Amino acid sequence: MINNIKISNFKAIKDEISLKFDEGLIFNMLFGKVGSGKSLVFEAIKQFKEVFLYGMRSIERIPNEIKSTYTFEFMIDNQIIHYHTTLNYDKSEIIYESLEQVTKTSKYIYFIRDGYDITIGDKLEKIFTPFDFDRFKTYLYDLRFDRREFILNHLRLKDFSESKGALILSKLADYIQKLKFLKPNDHINFYTDMDESHYVSVLKLVQSALPHIHSLQYKEISLDDLRYRLNRHRYDHLLDEFRNHVTKFNTSNFFVEVYNEFYKLSGRNLNELSIHAIDVYYDDGHILNFSDLSKGEKAILVLSMMISNAKINDYIFIDDVTSHIDHTLFTLLLKKVRPILNLKHIRLNCTTHDMLLFDSSHFDFKEMIYVAKDQFIQLNYLNSLGIRKDKKLLNLYLEGYFNKL
């Protein structure tokens, strides 16, 4: 599992912040004023996952960002592993990358990359067979001059199945891949890990907040129907993104959220592309397409699909989770969500502007983080602030207590 993620020097995040994932807790709820940096914490992590999996070429450069640093702390097979990286988002280069095992008294190096220099530690050699280690050193020679690809991810893509000890490296990369993001600030978002196989659990979650919904069904539509629904500009944008997505992820089945509409797509090219829209059936006999739902109903439906289809040990990040969902409906949804997350050991990380959740019985103080920004962004875990459990947090907020952090 991931114990915590530390970030510094990413846009307005200057001093190091640490997002923790305490064992036994399944929420990180980030509260704070507009502009405090809540969304930026998630953006920084999402950006890292993108470059880790697909290289520095996969993103647009960020001017003046020359030393953005990340540290992931993992607990794998009862070992604490630290993965450090320093990235130059301006020049799209990896400046530094290291992997080490940490004990109470010592550090054991797997590898260190510092500029063009790569050092191999004894810890790394011991987990490979002699043949696989020779292969690995060949790969490292190629990566020495390619500062846009990560060593750890490169190991994940190679077959070292004869070296059982090397499986720990694949586990580390797999956990980074398990970081999932819902609703980034884009017009088109693909969800490759979602499907309709969990229909019953999706419907139960939806009905916990919207009991008047009877069922959900998929209806095939043509490309012409899609163009009519989206208009030509948005339709062309979706097809361009579809081509890029299929090539980049080598996938043929996924859901896509496009300009506040939602479709299931299947196929690798336009000739074989199959498109399904979602129809919602109500108890009173009415039938509405997803595009005709209210924004709140859309948000609940997409949220329910993502949570129901999440895999064991996933880390889900949802920005402004209560957007368009009123407090009462969201708390009803939370009652159904927690057992699902707990069963699958899923960590749900959310930002919200719903300050009524401050005094909610749904969260432990360890799961509540107040994000404050003076000169720099700070994450303040409520359990570390010395606030009594019987205090009304909303009253403290209205009285200006959090302004002093």
C-alpha cells in the first residue's frame, strides 16, 4: 500500500506537503476556502501518474517548474520503500530518481539516478537472477541518456518473471497505477477501468440517493446521433481524443464523459466503433437519457459507477465531490459507500466546499484535512490541531479559527 505522498515545488505548492493514507482509514476529506489549493494537491498527483506511466513527453511543459519533487512511501511485504523523484516540468526531464528500503536504523539502496549518472545498489542486484541482472543493466544503459522515462516504470514493462524477488518492483509501479481520478477539469474524460458488469451495485448506490430511479439501460446510437447530440465541434474533438486514447492505452472498451454527457464506447477505429448511451428509467414510467438529467443526478450516477467498479486497493481522487449534490443526498450516499470502500480497502480522497460535512459523523478527525494558504499551501490534519471532539467545527470555521492556521 501507499503510506503517504509528499510533494513540493509544484505550482503554488512550495513547501513540502504530505497526503497520508493511514491504515484502517478510508477517507481523506479536504476542506478549505476557494483558492486554498485543494484541487492543486490532486492535480500534482495526477500529473505525476501521467508522466510515470507514459513519460515526460506525455504532458505539456509547465514554464518555470524546474524542481518539482515527489516522495512515495510504500509498505510492501512488511518493508518500507521510499521512491524519490525530482522533475523539471519546464524542460520535460527527470532530474533525480531513487528507490530505497528503509528500516529503523538503515537505508538499502536499489538504485539512484542523478542526472546522467545511475548507481546500482547491492539491494537491487540481490533480487535478480544473474541473467536478468545482466538484461537489466542493458536497459539501464539505454535509459542513462533518456531522461524522459522512469527506471521504475521501465522495470514494470519488462519480463523478469524468473527473478521472483523483482516482483516487489512491479508491485510498487502497480500501486501508482491504482491512483484513479474522477472529473479533472477537462471537457473529455475517459474511464478505462469502468464497465457495466457491476450493474446491481451501481443501481443500489444510485437508489440510495435517488430512490425514484427504477433501472438503467444502454441504448446503441449511431455516429450521426452522436454528432447531433454533441454538435460538430464537440463531436470532432471527441473523435480526435478517441484516436489518441486508443493508441496511448491500447484499449477498446471504456466509458467517456464528454461535455457533461456520458457514453460507453467499444472499438479501436471508427469503422468498428460502437456507441451506447445511458437511459434512466423512473418509477413513474418516465425515461430520460443521461444528457437530459440534472447535474446532480449525473454526478451521482458517475460517482456510483466509479466506486462500484473500483478494484481492491485503489486510490480514488475526486475533486469537488459534492458539486451539484446537496448535503442530504451526499450523506445518504456516504452511508452506502463506506462498507464498499472498507471491503475492498479503497482509499477515497475528496475535496469539497460543503462545510456542513465538517460536523458529520461519517469521518474521523484523521480523515479530515483543512487546506490553508497564506504564502504557501498547508495541509492541516484535524486530529493534530488539539480540537476537542465535542466542538462544533462549523462554528469554529465561522468564528475564524481556521484563518489563524
